[in-house]
Amino acid sequence: MSNFNTTDIFDTKELNREYIKETLKIVVAAISNKNYDPISQILGYIKTNNPVYIPRDNKARERIMNINKDELLEYLLYYFIEENKCLEKE
């Protein structure tokens, strides 16, 4: 049961991360279907801000253009660091 005497904060970052994750899945699939390297193509897009590096297939280009570049980089760094936390213990 909720406590109606307090105010909760809705974390929109988690929703945004989920959107970015789903978008990257679509983008990587679209790039891979063209037999291009997803890392090179996404890096080209981030560095130049030119969407021609992302195919239009399955609205991949449209979706990635809706993501702020800073949020995209934050997402990539966040999950890289989270994924590699186990390396700190070695």
C-alpha cells in the first residue's frame, strides 16, 4: 500500500534508458542487415551528427535522431561501466 503522506519522485532516466536500449537494438540490426560495422556507423553518426550513417530501415534513423547525443553517450558509458564492474575486483 502506498504512503499518501509522502511524495515520490518518478525517475524518467530509467524510461529514457529503455527507449535508448530498444533504439540501439533496432539501429544495430538495421546496420548489420546492410553488412556494415555497427560500431563504425554509430560512431560516425555521433562524431559528425550526420544521420546518413544510420539506415532508414525499420525507422532506425528516425529513432536515433530523437535521442540527444549526450544522453546516448551517457547510456553507452553507463552500461560499459556497469558491465565491467566485475573487472575491478580482479
